[in-house]
Amino acid sequence: ILHALGNPALLERPAIAIVGSRNASRQGAIDAHEFALALSRLGYTIASGLAVGIDAAAHRGGLAGPSSTVAVVGTGLDRVYPAAHRELARMIASQGVLVSEFALGTPPLAANFPRRNRIISGLTRGVLVVEAAVASGSLTTARLALEQGRDVFAIPGSIHSPLSKGCHWLIKQGAKLVESADDLHAEIQGAA
């Protein structure tokens, strides 16, 4: 059972997940926001997990565009984690939709966050990894996306940045390298 708070009609629209590091670089956060905004303008709802870093930047970019955002959380919908995202969660409930498979009252248990990643990828046509270390939960989301028949996209970065290593590994494994939202949109349209 999925619980929703906000506009559940967004769950039926074409969506792209944008995920990445909680310890995002300044450029990574800018990229996540700008890709989300551009994809929202192209008609994609942005899905992510309400975490700090790339997730939050992606949600804000989706909210700034016309197609909004979906936040899949690892708590009950009456809990916001991290607490610093209370205002962001309120904005998503007002202009987008919060989704959880967990009952009201469920606290932020560590095991629930990787578990919710299958829902993030499952709601979408593809997953874009913006920044990720090699041992990142974002790579788990990418793996789940492949298992669900979704496309996986990655933004390349500096060969010297630990936050680019996961994206580079994904590209070596066959993820589609994207440099713009138009690249991603063209790949999705070509596969349709």
C-alpha cells in the first residue's frame, strides 16, 4: 500500500528520478536543480527521496517547474526526515506529492531508506544519477531501475572527484552519459 499526501495524480504522469550524494558538491546541487527544472519544463515529474544534497536540489528544481515533484520517503507521512526539510516537505505536499509505503508514526529507521529506493525507480521512466561515490545508495537505485526495465543516466564529472566515481562506474556499465536535460529527453523519446 502506498500512502500519498498531496496531488496523487502526479503519480500517473511521466517521471524521472534524480538521485545522488547527500554530501553533494556545490556544482552537483546546481546540476540537480537545473536538470530537474529543465525536465519539469519538458513534462516530467521529478522523483527523489527527500534526502539532503542532490535529492533536495532535485525536488526544488521540480517545484520550480510546471510538472512538480514526488518525494518517496522512508518514514510515515506524519514524520519528516531530515527535520531540516520540514518546509520543503510542506511545499511538496502543497504543490507535489509525498509518498510512503510506511504506516503513520514510522520513525526514520536506517533500513527503510534503501528499501524505498525501489519505489523511487519504479515510479519513473528512468533514473538520473548526478553525483555518487562508489559505495552509494544511488547506485542501488540505479541497479533497481535496471531490474525494473528503466533507463539509467549519469552525469560525468572530474576524474579526481570521489563523487564522480560512482557515475563513471555506471557509464562504464552501460548507463547513458548525459550532459543536458535534452540529452535525457532524446533518449527517453527514442526508446518510446
